[in-house]
Amino acid sequence: MKLLVTLLVLQCMLAVVFGARPSHLSAHNEMIKKQQEDGMFFDAAAPVQYFDQYVDHFVDRSARATFKQRFWVNDTMYQPGGPIFLLCGGEGPASALEVAGFFWINNIAERYNGAVVSVEHRFYGESQPFTRITTDKLALLSSAQALEDFAVFASEFPRKFPKFAGSEWVSVGGSYSGNLSAWLRMKYPHIFKAALSESAPVLALDNFTQYFMTTQATLGPTCSAVVKSIFDEAAKCYSTKGQSCTLPENLSPKMGWAQMSALDYSSFMSAMTGVVANTVQYDKDWATGLTVIDMCAQLEAAAAKGTTQLHTLFAELNEFMGPVDASYADDVAELKTHTPGDAGQSWTWQTCNDAFGYFQPSSALSSQLLPSGSITLTYYHQLCKDAFGIDVTNLAARIAETNIHYGARIIVSSNIAFLTNSEDPWHNLGVLEPLKYCQNCVVHQTQGHAHCASMYAPRSSDDAAIKETRALQLAMLDALFSH
Ligand SMILES: *[C@@H]1O[C@H](CO)[C@@H](O)[C@H](O)[C@H]1NC(C)=O
Ligand SMILES: *[C@@H]1O[C@H](CO)[C@@H](O)[C@H](O)[C@H]1NC(C)=O
Ligand SMILES: CC(=O)N[C@H]1CO[C@H](CO)[C@@H](O)[C@@H]1O
């Protein structure tokens, strides 16, 4: 569970990711109930369909096995010749929800008489090439294979559904799939005419210390200090081997403080950051039921009453993220189980093997929030090694290679919208400067919003900043499609 908190915070819809984990069903159900009350759930459910996808795109075509890749179509708004918006799956299960009106893309489709199609990413949800997964099979889980999946899907689709012949494709994605979306347009401009890419970390980075710096900035100084007091207490418990420690049992490791190794300590501390990091990342825009303002008000009020009250509240808040208790051995064991559909495992594999990095250590620069050295880069590197046998001592070199290969922030293309959000810790790895070689492209940061903010269906509470971000995307698409 914990690995979802530390590494998998790179998905637009947190609930869907958490839904994959049975141990958290109760928290998940609570959240769904809340969303239903907010009118965020939909009666219509497009039927699930399956596409025969190649397991390995890079071997001889005649030798290729296939697997069933899930997808959903909403063509309610479609008129012949209208564009098809392909929602690229990311690092979690996909569902009918994605084409039901949960996202703004349905309104866009309506404007251009288009269709919305959601395709699940290989190795996530039920789109599993193998029933049993071993490390050598995981080699087929890569962004390169995933991009081919989407390109092959879009090319073959009109053959399966002739009424869509002649339609042009627009790729759409947020977070990791925002990266895939932009990439599709850049790699296959003959298949994808345009791309919407929000909150995409286009820069691979091993030592992603800015994650907690933005988290800290979004919380603000007072709230950061309150949170820091809890983490400092944990640091004290660890360094004194529990001799001097006021944390209650539900904020303490099961193994006991005295037994903790440095790797256990990193594992534990990254779990401790769960509720804080996720509340910041999904603030307002995607209702987890807790906004930064709510959370900080509660934490500050509890802190004013005393340490015990603060610790009790923090444990309660963290409950939703799963028990804070964590150990390095558990992390490795969880990653080694190789269960198909285990998003935590698949995503950790990709960060190690696809050389994305995206690891989130504490640093001297985020020391207003996290004690220095509490979450180390060594911890993440060791996980790659112990769970998957991937030696990441040269990860920095491989990441440099990935960035050279794909250009990172130098985008030579057209018709791509790169959106970031100022409160989102991931914005640090996004496209932030105007692009010189990208025609009819949008580079824009929405102030005061979190991960994937403009992707969600419009609400009456939308502010001017979100409206502007939407208008910029429509202006880009208006130049391409009639409405
Ligand atoms: C398709 O999209 C429209 C417009 O958002 C929505 O009203 C409808 O319920 C959707 N249909 C399905 C099956 O999701
Ligand atoms: C990671 O980056 C931080 C600040 O950017 C730096 O202080 C630290 O030494 C780096 N760690 C490693 C292992 O490179
Ligand atoms: C277009 C794009 O966003 N590409 C990036 C996707 O992510 C990888 C790894 O972070 C980058 O190397 C690509 O440049």
C-alpha cells in the first residue's frame, strides 16, 4: 500500500488507483460515497471492450502473441468526420468512468462532434499480457511498448469500427499519461493530429527533491511547521531508538524503533508523508474530501491544544492512506509478489527500469518540512535492486540518456498543450518555458491549482484561472477542428 503513497502519486484520479487495493476498500468506499453526494458519479456506463494487442511490438510480426487490452468508447456526441479523443491510460486501472463525463474531455468532444475513447495501459487493471508475472516478463512493461499500443490501437480502430474512418485523433492524458499523450503526437504525428498533456513530468530526474519543496510551499510556513514537529518527533524516536519518543502506537513502526535500519526509517518516513503529500497533490480539484486549507486548519487547531491531540489527529488523517507502519522488508516483499494488476509494483518497476527516476527524497532544501536525511535516495535505489535486480547506481547516466533520446523539454512539434499547475509538486518536471519549435502549442501554468486541475469536468465553483486554461486549449483545437 505504502508504495502507492510514495511512488504512485503520479496519477490524476487517486480514487481509481486506490480502488485497486483490497486492503483499502473501506476508505475507498467512503470516498466513493462522498463523490456520489457531490454528484461526481454517473449512471451511464459504456460497455467494456477488448482489443487484441501485441505483447511485444519489437519482435517479428509473425512471432507476436497478443493480449486483451481494455477500452471504452463514448460516441454519443460523435458525427462522421469529428475527431476522436484518445484518453491514454496511465499507471492504474482504467474504467468506464473516464468516458462518462467525469473529465472535461466530454465537453470538448461535444464542441467538435467528437468521440471519447479510453484505453487502459498495459500491465495495469485488467490489461495483462500475462497471468503470472516474473521479472523477465516485466521487461515488456515500458513506455516504449505502451506508446506502440496506443499508436497501433488508433491505426486499427477504424477497421474495427468503420463509422470512424476518416476521423482524426487527438491524444489526451494527465500526469504520466500526459507525458505519453505528448509523446504520441511527437512520435506519430501522422496518427495523432494534436495532444493535450497536463501535469506531465517530461523531465526524468533521479533526485527529485523539489517534490517536497513544492509540498512545503503549498502548505505554507505555519502548517509546514506543525507537520514538521511530527516528523521531527519521529526522527527523535529513531535516533534514540525509542528511548525518547512521544509518538503513539499508530504512528510507530510495528518492529519497534530499536530495530529500525536506515532503510526502514526511509520507508517509514515516506509513509508518514502520505496524507500531507496527497492532500497537496490533489487539493480542491479532485475531491479526496480534504483540502489543504481544511487539513491545515485541523492540524493547527490540534497543535494549539497539545502534542497528544496533534499526534492523534495525524494518525486519524493518515488512516486513509493505510497504516503508517512500514518496513523495508515489507516493501521489497510487496514488490516481489508479482501480482498482475498490482499498480504499485508496475509503477515502481517503471520508475526503476524506464529510468524515469521521479524519486522523492527529503533534502536540505525541504528541511522546513522533513528532517534532513529522513527519506534517502539510497532507499529508492536499493528498492530497485532488491525488488527487481535493477542496478541503479548509474541511473543518473541512464536518465540523461532518456532525456537525450526524447528531448525532455526541447519539443519540436505542433498542436500540443502543455499544462502545469502551480500547487502541484510535479510541475517542477513539466514544460515551463515557452517552446520555440512548437507551432500552435500552448505552454501554460494555472495558478493556485493542483495535479491535473483543468482535466476534470467544469464545475460552478471553477475560478478564472481554470477557465483561462480551458480557453487556451480550445483556442488551440479551434485552429484544427470545426465546431
Ligand atoms: C457520453 O457522454 C455524454 C456527455 O458527457 C454523457 O451524457 C453520457 O452519459 C456518456 N455516455 C456513456 C455511456 O458514458
Ligand atoms: C539531491 O539534490 C539535493 C538538492 O538539490 C542535494 O543537496 C543532494 O546532495 C542531492 N543528493 C544526491 C544523492 O545527489
Ligand atoms: C514528450 C514527453 O513528455 N516526453 C517525456 C516523457 O517522460 C520521459 C521520462 O521522464 C522523458 O524523457 C520524455 O522526454
